[in-house]
Amino acid sequence: MRLNPDYLKTYTPEEIDEMEWGTLETAISLWIQHFELALRTVFVSEKKLSNQILGGILDGAVWLECFVKIADKIMAVFFRFGEGVARSNKEPQKLFKLLDMFDSLEKLKTEFSEIFEGEAGADICTRFRELEKLLVHSSSKVFWEFGLQIEDNSDGFPPPQDGSVPKLVRYAINYLKYLASETYSAPMAKVLLTEKTWKAGILSKPEPEENLLRDAIINIMEALQRNVESKKLRYKDRILPQVFAMNTYWYIYMRTRNTELGKLLGEQYLKMNYKVVAEESAYMYQMQAWKPLVRLLDKEELKRENKSENEDTRALIREKMEGFLKGVSEVSQRHRSGSYTIHDVDLREQIKEATVKLVVPAYIEFLNAYSSALPSKSYVKPEAVHGLFNQIFNGSHGKLKRRDSKHRTRGGTSSSFDVESKDLRRLGSYTSDM
């Protein structure tokens, strides 16, 4: 091994900030490997050699000090690179490499103290501890600043115009999943506990590391939820906020459950904060997008008239039908044009089934009662309405055709749906994950 490889020549925080991220990642990985190799191989051999050659001089009083002086020059190069990384800018992606560095030092701590023992090794051991302390502070700062960036909505982007899941949410959830993985959960928990102990004092009552990590991640999740709610308020369309919230919270729930992050947070927490909110948003979407059209078919107003042959009644029936078909066409167009996007296949299928169950029976009932008062060309077959929902929720671009048109239904047979539309707030569980 070269004791001074090229990457160690870049060590100031300013120089490190200018490095390409891929280059820096590689440099840090090499630093970890070389630090361990130097300690466990090079310095172990050097220490034995120093003892063999110098151990007999002055009754062994000088050999250890000579060894430390030789090693110190080599270690200084490693220390300054590590310190430069710890002091560099605190971008979110650096957290995992900082934790790698911290974890490697934690594993080497006992061996380092044994190799650089006694008074001769006091200074170099102090610098080792100072580097570890720097890494603790830096890792903690990167983590908490990530939460602040989410809180401040610093991604700078408006909410997706089609109601889809924002890139920030996707990034944050994948970030936290990675942090909660077996590789990083223990080092991150150790960092949080260490910093809390330093701040509170060594006599403070220790808190389980897992609780600290869970509370810290919940803090980030809550910041993310506030970010989503802030974006939701920026929509002018009254239906789009519900599509956005439904998509986003369902994404968070489905991407988190059955993962290490999900286990850490707990299923109850995920259900109450994301699954239920997604379901309520889906219910509100249904009520705002489709329920008003069903209300147009309400028969109470018509029942007050004695006969459907009454001209005023016939005009009202035609008006209701025209309003219904126009409304269906407008909402459908918003879906077909991509203004309302539901990317999750299972969620989209569930919404389609609930919409069919809400709208089609009401339409059939209205037709059965009043079709005789309607010109044949003024309405469409119920099968055509059902087919339209297949088209808009399956992503095709069919149009609603009048009864005298040649209509062909595209899409497969709908699967059974055993929940009333009023129960949409409690969507069924999905077996597939994202």
C-alpha cells in the first residue's frame, strides 16, 4: 500500500467541496480501507520491528516513542483528510459516507488505543478521538439540516401539476429507508446517542438508541408531511389537491411498510399518519369529482311532479341528463389529458371500481325511471359509461358516445368491489408493494 495515495493530497474542506461526488465517494471508501490496513497491518508490523531493533536501548524506554513518531507522520495525512470531509459542506448525500467513516473508527477504537499505548501515544489518540467527535457532529448536523430543508420546502419546485408524487417525497423516503437499513441504523443511532450524551452530560439517564433513531426519523417524516400539506394548498383546482394527497400519502405508506423503516416506525404509526390520510383523500376525491354528478340524477325534485309526461318535468329530466353527461365528460377529460394522474396501478383500479359502483347504479336507476321521457339520442347506454371508466382509469383515450353510436367497450372485466362508496375512506389493503 502506498502510504500517501493521491486522494489524500486533497484534504481542505474547500477542496473537498469542489470534488465530484462520485470521486469523493471513492476517496472516502479508500480512506476507510487504507486506514484499517495501516492500523492492523502496517503499524502492527512497524511496532514489532521497532521493539526488536530499539527495545534493548535504555531498557526499552525509547522504542515506543520512536514508533509513535514514525506512525504519527503517516496518521497525520489520514487525519487531515478525515477532518476535511467532516468540515466540508453538509449535503444530505454525505450522511452515509460520514457514517461509514464514524463506524469504521468505532470498530478500530480499541485496537488504536492498544497500538498507540501509554504516554507516548496520548497525542495521537487524542487526535483520533477529535476526528471521531467531528464525525459525530457532522453526521448529526447533516441529518437535522436535511429535515430543515424539507420543512422549508427548499426543493423550490411547485406541486406536480398532475397530482403525482413529488420528487422530494420519493427522495426523502428512499433516503430514510436507506438510513433505517441494517447497515446504517446502528451507526446513526450511536451518533444521536453520543451527541445527546455530550449535550446532556454523562450523568444523564441514557435513552435506548432505537428510540432515539425512531424519534429522529419521525421528526423528518413530520417535516415531510408538512411539506406535502404546504404544496397541497398551492393548487387552484379543487379536485387536484385530493388526487395529490391520495397519491403521495399512499406512496409513503406502500414504500415504507414491510421495510426496516416500517418496522422501526411501527405499522400503527404508518396507518394512522399515511394510510388513513390517503384513504380520506381518496374519499374526498370521490365526493368532489363524482358525487356531484350523481346528485344531478336525484329524483326527489322529479317526484314532486305528477307525471313524467308533463313538459316541465320532461325538460328537467333532459336538463339533468345533459348536465350529468357533460360533467362526466369534463372530469373524464381531466383524467385522459393527464391533469389527474394516479400512477399506482392498484390504487387506480380501486378508485375505478369505487367510481363505477357510485355512478353506474345511479345512472341505471335514473334511466329505468325516465328513459321514456328522453329522446333516444340524448343518453348513452350504462355499459358505455362503465366502459368509459375502464378507459380513463386504464389510461386509454376513449370518448363517451351517445346511444345511437357504435360503442365498443375496451378494458377487462371489473373485479368485485365489496365496499360502498361511502366506505371509500377505508380502502382495502393492497397486497403488492411499490
